[in-house]
Amino acid sequence: MLALACLWLEAPARAGASEGRTSSCHVAVSPLVFPPYDGLAHDRSSAIGTIQVDCPPDVEPHPRISISPGRSGYFAERHMTSGNERLRYNLFLEPSHLRVIGDGTGGSEAITAASVHSPGRAVFTIYGKILPGQSVSPGQYSDDLTFQMEF
């Protein structure tokens, strides 16, 4: 079984500082876990994760979210590793897997639009896809990603 290892991340974030206010927001990242990978199956290599930002009612969460390129160092060529093996994948802004999530450089785009928005809450959806046709050994594959939020 191959999976992108993600942790539940919960951290306070400060919003509204530029307007002279300081409020604490809560950020939760749901895991992005791929199903077992089969290089010949084109339809079972996708996963969905979310980033949820909850703020007090007087603060509207409109962060800009950047995600690092991971161990590969390139947004367009992310890969998970297991020992010396690599499994190519990427993260996208939409289910059609066309716009790569990153920091706005190297052909990537930061996340700026929430998929769900209500007073004090914004939910951002991340679409992951493992590229088809790869021949890899069984094992746990993972990558190290860093999220950055700017309010």
C-alpha cells in the first residue's frame, strides 16, 4: 500500500494584524492519503485533502496558502520516496488536475480561493494525483511538504 504521509496539523495563526487587530485562528489540515497504487489502473490514483481555517466571527479568513515542492525541489515534478524508489505525484487546485499548487513560482499557483466559505470559516481543497504507468516496489511512500499561510 502506498500513501502520502501527512500529519494532522493544528496551529494557531494570527489574522487581522495589518488592520491593527490581532485574532487567533485555528488551522487544521486533513490527511491526503492515496489508495493502494497500481501503475496500470488510471482511475484509482487520486486523493483529496483539505485545509480548514476557523477564525472568530469578527475575522474573515482569506489566507494565501503556499505549499513547498517537497523533496524533489520542483513543483512540476514532486515525488514520494521509499528507500531509493520514487513515485511521481502532484497536488492540484482542481479535480481536473491542471493547475499545480505551489507558491506562485515555477508554473505553480498558491491557494487563494476557498472551496467552502462561511462567516469565520474557510475550507480549501487539495487534489492529489499519482502519475499512472510507474513501476515501483511495494512499500510506504512519503514526501515532506511545508505549508505557509499569509493572512
